[in-house]
Amino acid sequence: MSVSFQQVLNKIQSITSTIKEDQEKLNLRRQFAVKLWKKHADECDFLIRKVEAAKENDPLLRCAIPTDEHLDHFNLLPPVIASCTLIAADGSQVNPDRHSAILYSLVNIGLIVMKPGTGETSKIYTFSDLKHGEELYADSSLISADLVSLQRDLAERHKLLEVSNEYQGTILALTDGPLEVWGLRQGFSESYRRALETHIKVLDEMFKKEMVLAGVVDKPGANLVVRLLEIAEAQEDDLKNIKSYSLLRRVDDRWLFRTLPPGARSAVFGLQSSASTYYKGTHALHFFYLNTSADDHPNIVRVEIPAWVASDKEKLNMLHASLIEQCRIMGIKPYPYILHRAHEVAVVTYEDKVYVEQLLSHELLNAQVELGEISSKKSAKDLPGRSRP
Amino acid sequence: MDSIKIGYMLRSGITGFVAGCPVSQMSLPSLGALLSVPLADDYNIFGIIYDINIADDGLIKQLVTVDNISADVIRDNRERRIIPMEMSVVTVGWEKNGIVSHLLPPKPPLSLDIIQLCSDEDLIRFTDAGNFGYFRHILRNKDLPIGEIFAAHIQQARRAHMLNGNPAWWEKATRELITLLRDDYSTLMEVLSTLGDTETGE
């Protein structure tokens, strides 16, 4: 037993003694957030001006920007959609581990294509990219886990575009997580800048193909709309210190939008982020919240879309209806079926990883390349635990 | 008709093996069917299917809670997901250089060896060889639904022999079963009763 349960228990008891007070404080903030939501619902121009002012004091500001729909607007589930081809992509990776005997990285991308309503069998694609030796170095140092994640995100989007070229008609392309590529945010590194530029080129092609592109964020923890409400209330002095200004701390968007009727989407918002200078014009990032639940127990997801989808009601309705249709397939835990399947295809299991390492070490030994050694630390950690007699 | 590849070996022993195939192959193999595992050097192992299992997983359990599952989701699950149908097979003989033996094979097949559904020609060749010695491999497995397996197997073999102009095979096979089970009245009655049902069914 390595955890001091006595210390943990003491802490739990102290938490429970203040939890009620804590919860009451949060509830007051939540009620206030709802008031602000209604108060500023139709003040789009005013809110846009406030965001512009806030941006001047915090270039990394991350919040919602109103569009032509009121803040509290919602759209019920649109009628059955026209036929389309659904493509979902997901990725997983093995990061280089300096404690292992072999240094390598692996990015595995899984894609699945379905044509709902046709009864046709889905099509599966996998792309695996193994890197070894010089390929693992960016400038003078070993690539970080962040950089591998970035490579994975870019590969997902590249493959989505590549596979979409095989299909005709309307294509609805989905990824798991935000549409924006993430990683290496600190210092806005060169690698991140290059990744953003590559992503923009992929988006250019998707835009030309008029693809209905979306990223689905399940159980979102962001406070983008709540942050907008805070900015709306901020006075001039508050705007100067907008980074630390937090009127509605711990209130998140998921809570705010839990009142969406089953199957309904929220208003569409623009996304103000540090990457907004890259994602602009037809590629500007937008989002809406969607209640994917079929009953009165809300399940809110955030759906990120580019401006060319946000501004096209037909595309928006198709995306909305398709996502709900996909979520209904999964029953009581509504999540787009096709995204779950893409995850199943992409995931690199522990057994896969062991097999890749065996193949790699076998080939390296055949080529008379000396293998490294597992670090003593990893060896010790990998020792079998004590089993029950 | 040539043999049809239906799957690959998952695990094996001398007395039996388990083969895996995609669920979409469901229409091919059936209870009592004769399978073969072609190995190197003109060596073949034969077996009869005594059980077929289709596993579930978390996603399947979640999907069945929904009222209507669409056709494309069903096909995606059956044909694209890694949930093989497992066929349990009792080994009933082997063949080397065209000579069929109803003894157990000298060595088992290996993982991922190809499993084939025997053609009518192979079925006739195997069941006509010797004197029904392969029946005892099934009879030895008291936990199996012996009557059902024999009924299914004999029905399939009888049809092949009839088409080949040998209607007497069925009678010989039944007589042999009666002889083998003369000291086991309850099993004999079960087998005969199931065979009788097969007759009625036809």
C-alpha cells in the first residue's frame, strides 16, 4: 500500500465540510451566467466590440464571438438529410521512449467511410508511419510527445482529404476533438507555425471540394461562451487585466447549454483564439453546442466547423442531422458511431506495440545494428508485482 | 466444386482445433460440415464442426439497446470489426499423398493455417474411405451433442453420395452407428431419433 489513506481521508473530510458552501457559490455564479446570457443575447455588435477591446490586452484570448444568431438561439433537429458519404478519421501514436531498447515513434491513422441508409458495407483504411533514427530528431533534439501528437493531427487531416478524393457527391468529414491543430502552444514555435500552414493548405483543398468538415469535442470543458459573457460585463479597468478577470470561475459552457432540447444545436459562434490569424476568411473556426441525448438527460458536445460550413445553412443542417443520427446508433451513450469506429481502427494496442518492437528489433539485428538497452529505471518498473499466494 | 477457404486456424491440438472466420462467412460453414486443413507435403487434416460461436464485445452490447439497427451498421459490425466467428472442430482423420486415414493425425495444424470447407468430392472421398472409423472420434466426446452432429453430418454426406449415385452409403453409415453404439442404449436412441428427425425433415 503506497498511498497514505489516512492523509487522503483527512483531505476528503475537509472537502466534504466545505462542499455545500462551495456548491452554493458555484450555483450563484451559474445563475448569474444565465442572467448574463439572456441579457446579452441580442447584443452581437456590442459583444464583438468588447472582444476586440479584450484582444488588445490579451493576444492569447480564447472565447466565443457572436455571429448572426442570438446567443440563446437554438435549432431543433432538422428533418431527414439527403444522402452523403461520411468519413471519420482518428489517430493514435507511440512516442519515442528513451528508456526503451529501441528509439522509434509510430503514428497510426484509422479512417472509416460509411454511406448511411444505403446498406453498403463500410470501408476501412489504415496508415501507419514508423519513424526511426535521424527521422526522430527535430533540429538538435529528439522529437517530443507534443510534436508526435502534432504529426498525428496533421496526418489525420491529410488522410481525410486523400481518402475523400475517392468519393463523389457530398462528403461529411469528421475528426475527434477540436478542428484546430493543437500542440507546442508555448512560444508559438516554428514547428507549430509550419503545422498550421500545412493545415491551412489541407483546409484549402477541403474548401474547394465543399466538404462538410467538423471536429467533435465530447464532454467539452471549455468556457468559451461563458468567457464572452465575462468580457461583456468587464469594465474598462477590467479589460486591461482581462487575463486575470474571472467573474464566472468554474462555470463552463456545457452547463450553460444543458437546457438545449434533445437533438437541438445552439447558435453558431466564432472562435477567438491565438491561432485566429491563421484560420481566417472561409477557414475561420466556428463552433456550436449540440445536445446529442434522445431523452431529458442532456449530453452536450461541441462541434467545431470552418466558416464555409458555418455560413451554409444546408451544410449546417446536414451536419447537425447526421451527427444526431450517428449518436442515436450508440443508444444510451450517444457519441457518433463512425467516430468510435475510427478510434477502434486507429488505436495502437499494447500487443500491437510489442509486435512492432519485435519486428523492428528483428530487422535491426539482421542488419547487424546493435540494439540499445532498456534503462535500469524502466527495467525496475517493469518487474512483476507481488502476486497473491 | 472446389474446396472453399473459410478462415484461419486460431488454436489447435491433435484431437481438435478452433478456426476463426469473419462473421460474413456465416452462410458457409454449418454444424456437421467436413473441413480440411491443407498443410505442406500433400498432407491434409480433416475435422467436423461441432460448435460455432460468435463473440460479443462492449460495442455490440451497447448497440443492441437501440430499437432499430440500420443495415449499414450491421454490415460494418459483421464484416469490418475484429470479432471472428469461432468454429470448434473435432479432428476425424488425415490424408497423406491421397491416402485417407481415419486415425488421429501425427501432428496438429499451426496457427493461421488456412481452413477449407470440403467440396462434395472431398466429402465423398473421406467418408467412403475405410469403414467409418472416423465416427469414434465424435462418439468419444460425450459432452458433445452427438446425435445432432451425426444427423447434420450424415445428412450432408448422404446428399453428396446420392448425387454421386451411391444411395447405399447412408444405410451402411447408420448400420455402423448402431454397431458402435450397441452397448450405449441411451446414446444410440438419441442418435437414431435425431437421424429419424432428419429423415422426416427431408
